[in-house]
Amino acid sequence: MLHKTNGLVLRSIKYGDSSLITTIFTDVYGIQTYIVQGVRSVKARQNRAGFFQPGMMLELVVYMQPQKNMQRIREFQPAYIYTTVQESVVKNSIVLFSAELLLRLLPEHAPMTMLFDFTFNYFKLLDTTTTEHVANLPLFFIIQCSRALGYELKGDYTTETPYLNLQEGGFTDHAPAALPYTKDEDAIALNTFLREEDYDQLKSIEMNAAMRFRLIEWYIAFLKQHTQHMGNIKSLQVLQTILH
């Protein structure tokens, strides 16, 4: 049976001479794997494989057979066309990191409509925000994804609870029993992020590159405590090199 759904491409790999196997986060069916036939064919009127790069947002018509692990796509077209991302090394690096985070973090076949809507808007925000204001977006994205999946940090930074404690998943009145330890200014900055959900406010938070990546790495370690399949984020090193 044919169904319409929007989707965000997370990963694509070549299959055979002209096809792709692609993993897509859809609004209706959650994470799904599709085979897309003929999009890499040299005989095709136009090479449409570019539509399946990580971060691309698509309108899809798909065949859905729940008993199968791999579905098929009947039709596809852009749901949103980037105007700045593909020309910006910084923005493109954030796209790749964000798509890989979703790929590692989300379970398959579990619809998450609210997270999908947030993610679609996030990628549009990345495209429309000026490059000098995108540096805080990856940390913002991790925090919002974590919340949507039910992984919320406990407590707030106060003079009584100044320690960011990975083992206990929040702010505590005692230092962590093991690594990683965080600096006071890192804990204060993260607390500010946690209080705000509007990125227009968050983008004004001043953070240097070292602090930003300490917090991103801390939050990834926090998420690994809750998910068994997350693994390493390969694009994080590229993001750290590009983003200042």
C-alpha cells in the first residue's frame, strides 16, 4: 500500500550499479530503511542521488509493508530546498553531525512526530541563520533531542548544587565520583542552555570553542548512559575542527 510521509535523510550507501539504500527519519513511521532504485543510473535523465545526502528533507510516497525490514520509495521530491547549507562548510558540518546523532540515537520503526517536527524546523533554522550565529546550534540540538526522548538532567546549577554530575545525571551538591569533571563556568553555561528553548535567546550566549565542545562531549557521554546502540559520533571530530 502507498503512503505519503515527509522524511529527513540520515544516511545513504550505494547498492548495485545504480541504486541506494537509505536510512530516513520519517514523520509517520520513524526511522525506516528504503531501497531507491535507479537514482545513480548513467542513463537517467538526471542524477537524483543528491536528494539522498544526509540532511536532505523530502516529501515521499512509499510502499509500506510492516513485515519487511526494507521498504521501497515510489516518488520523492524536496520538502525544503537549502539556500546556504551546501555552500557553507560550517553549516554542512553541523548538518552531518546532527544527522549522525539522530542515526545513532533513535530506535528504528518508532514514530516520534514531535521530535520529527522539531528536527525539520531545526534544519531550516540552520539554513536561515547567519554563519556567525550557528556555533551553539549543535549543543542546542543535543539537549532538545535528549528531552524529547525522556533523558532530562536533574536539578539546576545553584550555589548549593554546583557540580555537573554525569553518574547521577544532573546537578548535585557533591563532586562526581569519577571522570569527567566539568568546570564551574561550563556548568553555569549548560544551566543557561537548559532554561531556554528559544534559540533566538540561546545564540547570544557567549562560549568559546573549547567550552562548547567540552559540553557537547559531556552530553554525548550522558546519552550513552541511556542508549546501548549510540556508539561513537564519527563526524564530531570534523565538527570540532571546523566550528570555532
